[in-house]
Amino acid sequence: MKYLFIKMLALTALLVGSTYAATAQDFRPVLLYDIGGKFDKSFNEAAFRGAERFNTDTGIEFRDFEPNSETQYEQALKRFARRRADLIVAVGVGYAVAVRNVAQRYPDVKFTVIDAVIDLPNVQSVTFKENEGSFLVGMIAGMATKSGKVGFIGGMDIPLIRRFQVGYDQGVRFVRDDIEFIENYVGTTPSAWNDPIKAAEMAKSQYARGVDIIFSAAGPSGLGVINAAKDSNALAIGVDSNQNHVQPGFVLTSMLKRVDLAVEQAMQQAKNGTWAPGHVVMGLPEGGVDYALDEYNASLITDEMKQRLEEARAKIISGEIAVADVEGSNEGH
Amino acid sequence: MEFLVDILLLSDSTLRVAGPLILAALAGLCAERAGIVDIGLEGKMLAAAFAAASAASVTASPWAGLLAGIVASVLLSLLHGYVSINQRGNQIVSGMAINIMVAGLAPTLANAWFSRGGQTPLLPSEARFTEITLPFADAISGVPLLGAIYSDLLSGHSLLTYVAFVAVPTVGWILYKTRFGLRLRAVGENPEAVDTAGISVTLLRYQAMIIAGILCGISGSALSTALGAGFIRDMSAGKGFLALAAMIFGKWKPVPTLLACLLFAFVDALQGRLQGVALPLVGEIPVQFTIMLPYVLTVIILAGFVGKMEAPKASGIPYEKDR
């Protein structure tokens, strides 16, 4: 334990030392990841990609930090704020409380927090319209199902996940109204995000009851659903990042949350002076949510499906189709 | 007919979920029967799940994974044994320490080795214990009822699930039919008597801890290489504690413990099935309530139906020779 601590200290020193050299420039952005590490093949990695794009575009270096526990959120925020960072981008709803506390003490530093809403004059909150992206993957499920039964598996039963379900349900019914819909929630506590065994069991039960496509909005538990799809020779729909590659051929598509775009935009705006505090909502018009299409699922999505999806996308953007939402989705939990 | 299919599906799911639970409960049973309370089952399961997933992902062999899982779990068992046998420490504290340590260590190591947010890479089929089709399962699947039971319910589970069910009579035989088992039970009831007979209490308790470690290791490996396909932070999700409850509920005896595990697994499968289903008279039950169901049932059963439960007398008490 002691050694781990010393190692961590050394690592932090190394990190700070190596990135400090790059701060001799006018604009100093910082990116703070959520727990899970920079290369988590999901949320954090998307944020990293966004910052990397900003770096390639402008040549401006960014500093970043990977916390190992929730107690480090506030420490990291304070440390970077004290060292006069211009913009601190914090990824994940877990930062809600920490950013609120630190932003009040450092009113000159700009903060962008992703997935949470904080009402302060120096904080920009970016949230996504997950229901609109879910509507599109719902349409795909509705068009691709052969059995006429589709499923949904949520992680923890909270408003944010209900938002995925509402959009998905509406998308499925937009295509066909004779579809049977089976839903399951893994649990009602945070452990529901990390229970792939239970999620897989629920998925197997749904597949055995005739469901042939399941959309899982369950964080890491969703990997259990994708695996169950392979074991049952059926289809799953991934979430947040592009999960089509996880089990090629068994993932119909993924509902994308473009965290990379949000990070890149926030950094660009802050650099150009167009950054403004307040609530930024990224839905279909802003390109904040989408469905994933790549070489792994190219054979599963036909041209006709793509055409209908583009029509629906245009209608959602123009406001002709109103996608239902759930109250209280970004209030933290 | 649909009702029958539902029952079959529920039973099938019950057998799958019960596998790791049974093995962990038997591990706890062996330890407690020798006088050591093993509240660290959860942590050992998680450690085994992590070790198994890591080894299987590096070597692409589920057997290497199973071996690594067993080794990890046995090492932690020995640590727990050292604290509670040699050092006469508090066994609850030691067990909880193992739980907390593994919960933090496993994702940290996973992050350091694989850089995937505290997970191990997803295992391909050849690195997992996949479903086994029992002989003649396809041939007799057409036979009404019997065929369905054999080919849908009994066939098509992973090797480790079958191991779990074989482990019950094996542990029973060791405990009740062998000399070693007699001594093991005696050391949990009255270690002074065993010591007086000239048999080492320390050695017996260590042997029990190793058996518990092996069983718990198989259980954890089943989580990440048979039921799942890789390690995810906190993936044991309370199964170790559930196994402990099943063992107490089963009065520290193998067969009743098996039944308790099956009951827990069945209720769990049932709650998944009941979600979002409109029942006659009551209508649709809210998710929060169905998820509560297994726990409510546990309380009711423990409070009302089990009767007197007696733990092994020396369970939890360190043995001191010169007292």
C-alpha cells in the first residue's frame, strides 16, 4: 500500500513535470477524465480523441489527468485551477459536485463539464439528447427485426436511462406498430453498471422468448448483453461509443454519444473567445448523437434502411418529429 | 404450453446462475466447518475472476485461466488462514480486508496491464468454457417433456456449472465419509479434543482453507470465463455474500446449501422475468419492487421457516494451545 502511494506520487510528479514544459503558450486547456483510464475504449477515449484533434488542428498542447478514485476529482480540479489553466474540461456526471465547489472558488477559470448541468457564471454544461440517438437505433431495430420482438436492457433504473428507453421505444414504433417490446433493468443501485452476468442472463431470457435485437444502455454490464447475443446467435445494439467491433456481426449498430466533438468544440471556442457559459445541448442537429456505421455492421444496415433513417433525421431536426424525453435526466445521481 | 416453456427457461437460467453460488457456498462451508469464518468469499471470487480473465486473455486458454483463478484464490485463502490461524486475528476483519483490497487492486492492475478502464479484454470463444452439449441431446430433443428437459435444461451448460453440481456430493463425501472429513468437522466443533488426540489443528485448518480457496477459485473463474467473457470491476456483485447467506440458510450442510443456492438463483431469474409483465389482478409490478423480491424472500425464509440454526461451535474462534 505504501509502495503504491509512493509510486502514485512519483507518477504524478512525472506527469506534472512532463506537461509543464508545454505551458509556455497563451492558451492552456486541461482535460480531466472520468475513472477508468484514458484508453477505456469508451467515454474517456472519446474525450481524448477530441482533445487530440484540437491539438493537431491548432498545435496547442493540452494537459490531462486520469483519476483513480472519486476523491481525486476535486483535488485535480483545484490543482489545475490554481496553476492558471484557461479551460478545464471535466468528463462525466461524477464531476458535478466537484466542479460546482471548485468553480465557485476560481471564478476566472473556465470550466466545461460534460453530462452534468451546473448553473454558474464560469461553467459550461454539455449534455446530450440520448433520446434522439436512441430513436434512430430504435428505427434500425424495428426495420431489422424478423421476429417482431425487440428488447431493451437498462443498467441502473434512473431518469437518464429511461430517456434512452423512451427514445428507443418511440423509434421502434415509428417503423412498425405491431412490435412487442420487452424491457429489463439490471438493478436499482450503482452496482447495476458492473453486473455483466445478470445482464447476460436477462438478455438470454429475452432472446429465448423470441426477441432478436436488444439495445443495452447499461455501461460495462452491456458487454454481457453483447456476449449473450453471440452465444444466442442474435443481435445487440451497443451504446455510448462505437461497440460494433466488440463482437463483429452480432452488434447491429451502436448509439453514439459524441463526447469527442463536445471536448473539441469547447477547446476551440475557448481558444477563439467564443466560449460562453450556460447549458449546451447536443442532439441530432448538432451531431451530438448518432448511430454507428462501419465495416463491422455494413452488411447489416441496408441502403433502404439508411434512406429511411436520413428522412427521419431530417424530420427530427426540422421538428416534425418530436422525440419524447424524461424529466431530471442530467441532475446527477 | 407457453407456461411450460417459461418454467423451462427459468430453470435453465437457475442452473446457470446457481453454479458459482454453489461453489462459493461450499467454499464457505468447508472453511466454517473447520472453524474459520470466511467472509472474504466475495473478494476471493473477484480475485479469481480477475486472474482467470487475465490469464485466459494472455494465453487464450480457459484452462490457464482456471489455474490462475484457483492460484489467486488459494493465495488469498492462505493469507486469511495466516491471519486467523497463526496470528489469531479477528477473522471478520481479515475477511473484510480481503474484500476491500481486491475490490481496489483488481481494477487497478487491470488498468495497468490492459489499459481498458479497469476491465480485461473481452475473451474470444476459444478462451472461454463454452456450452457443452451432452451426448444424445440432439437425438432425443424430439421426445415430449423428457427430451426437452434433457436437451434444453440439463444439456448446454458450461463445464464449470457441471463441476459445481458434482462438487456437492464430493464435498459431502469428504466431510461425512472420510477420516479427514471427520477431523475437519471436529476441529470446527472442539479443537481441544483434536489437539489432545495428537492431530495438528493448524494443519487441518490450513487444509480446509486450501480446499475453500480451490472451490472459490473455480467459482470466480466461472464468472469471468464461463458465464461472462472477461473481467469487469466489481463483477462478483455481492455473490460471495449471497453464498454465505445460502450456507447459513443451509445450516452448514452440503445438500441444504445446494437447495438454498438454487432457491436464490431461481428467485433472481424470476425477478428478471417478472419485470414489465402485467400479472393478473395486480397489473404491472414496478421494477424497484421486483428487484427487491429476492431479498424480501430471504428475510421471510430466514425469519420464519428455517428454524434453529447452529453454527460449528468453534467457528470464528482462534485456537490457542496454551490457554
